[in-house]
Amino acid sequence: MTLTLASAEASRPAPSPAPILAATVAPQGAWPQLPAGTRWLQVQRRERLCADIVALTLVDPSGVPLPDWTAGAHVDLLLPLDGPAAPPRARSYSLCHRPGERGHYQIAVQRERAGRGGSAWVHEHLHEGAWVPVRPPRNLFTLRPAPHVLLLAGGIGLTPLLAMAEALWAEGRSFALQVAVRQRTRLPFAARLAQAPWARHVQVWADDEGAALDLPAQLAAQPAGTLVATCGPAGFMAAVQRAAQQAGWAPERVLLEHFAAPPAAAVDRPATVSAVAPEAAPDFAPDAAPAQVLWAPTGQCLALPPQASVAQVLRAAGVALDLSCEQGICGQCCLQVLDGQAEHRDLVYGPHEHTVERRFTPCCSRPAAGAAGPLVLAPLGWAQAEGSA
């Protein structure tokens, strides 16, 4: 059974934006060493979308336009998860409003009970009037030219696909948006989906209404050359990948956005992936062999215990790393391999980046088992800079 959003919600008017709050000065003196480009933004509006999901509208009350962005982009919120005296930790959230609107950013955050604290902190502390430092948008989930685009969302995975639907509609491109939820009451942005000018392109599949998204049937019904963009739980996206593979689709026709790193056996590594808002803790094999890492800029040779990440060891030695996802699904912490063999576990880079550009994600990847010497690492571009000095 196929369900469209022809419900009573369609007649309910969209909420008007709240007025900009009176406070116009961002906090001073807190976390003075924030990354370049970071801006303090204020929560203008907080809206409860459904159980455990809130939407936040972030603004610069001074009126200075925010950095531009494209559909699929996310921003990093810098949160004091380790206390006010410790460096903040980055948590990434998809932008879900209309691309091109630079007066505000909108994100939606689902509280993850088994997460690492980011979503819980947002739910408990980011109320209207609160301030939060925000990095400029980055996009690792970019739409590509295609005769038709099928957007497949699982639950809160709808957020980046909302922005994609807005962009595709504005460009006059052919698309469809399919949303799968366990319960109709847990459908985020239900009123917006029903009232959008592109609402006829939307189908919602709710388990509690006896509706199930038949992925093989959906893919079989798509026009030739269709591009799929999908976001949601790991199991949902693994099912999308399996259906596409069984249908003979080339891997590059399926774009994935991970909220957390999937189990290694859950799905083959996709050709095009990115990451937003991971909450699960990284999983390091307790039986991994000890190894060594050499940090080239200082010559430090560091022991890598089996249950520690390269990033943890480097930071403990005083090396400044820009961490975000800590699961190998965003590329924020990327380093360069100068010598040695690496076991790459990230979901961001492909063979060219690993073998030619020698990129390495220290939050999840490790020296290769049985390596004769240490894995020699440096910041991206460091070797070229040293050689040209």
C-alpha cells in the first residue's frame, strides 16, 4: 500500500518565523581558540517535530549573512561535552532548509539514547536564546547530474534530502522522495512535506499503517540513468545498496550519507559516501596487534595500543587534530602517509585517495598488520611544504 501525505496536516498553515531575539552580542572569552571561520550563532527558534526530534533555527542576530551552502551540506556544532574548561567537540548536522537562504541555518536533531552525548546535550541545552559556535558548511553528499533523482530517507535521514528536494524543485529537475518511518507520528517535518509545492513527489511509508517500502520494486520502476541519494540508519542504507546491486546498478549511481559507521560486515564499501552526526562510539578490535606511529613534524615515535585510535595517541602526545565524527565518515581529521602501510577503515576516501594521495583518517584507520616499521604521518601537504622551504 502506497501512502501520500494527503492528511489533515495539509490544511494547517506553516509556522511563521519567530522574531530575531533581542540579544545581539555573542559570548566573549569562551573557547578563544576556535577553528578559523567559526561563528557564534543564536537559537532563534526551537520546534519539537516529534518524539525525541527537535528542529533548531540558528541565526546571527547582527544580520550578517551566513556562508552559502548547497544541498547535502552539513555544519559542525562545537559542544562542551567534556566540560566548559575542555576543548569543544564537533558534532555534525545536516542543513535542511532551502539552499540559498543565508539569513539562517536549520537543522534537526534526534536524541540518541545510546550515543556519545552530542544529541543529548543539544536537547538539554540549546533552547531559544542559547548560543553555540558553528563551523562553516561542508558538503560531502553532493547531487550529480542525472535524468531523474530518487531520494530515499529512513527516519531522521530525511534532513539532507529535504534540502535536495528543495534544490531539485527549484532547478526544475525530475525527482521523487520516498520516506520510510516506523510510525506515522515519528515522521519529521510532516507538515512541511504536505505543504511543499513539490508534495506530489512525496510518498511516506509507515510500518504502523501496514505500509512497507519495497525497494526492489521502487528501483525497478525508475527511469534509465536514475541517481539514488539515500540517508538513514545503517540497516536501511545497506538494504538500499543490496537492492541496487541486485538490480545491476553501478555503485556510482547510489549516493549514501552515513549518520554513523556501519558494522564492517553490514555492507560493502560504497563508491560514494559521506557522513553526518555520528553518535555511536568507535569500535576498535581488542585483538589488534600493537603498532607504532611516527609523527614526522616532530620526530615522535609513538606506541599504538590495540584499543586506542591513532588520533587518541597523537592527541595524547600533544598533536593538534581537528576531529569531528571520530568514525571515519567525514574526513575532517585527514592526514598524509609519508611512509609505511596503512589499513584504511574510513568510508570517505577511495583507492585513489588512499594509494595516490596517501590520505589517512587517524580516528579509525591503523597501521597495517605485520608492518615492519612505523607508519609515518604528517599533516596534509606537509612534505611538499617542507621540500619547498
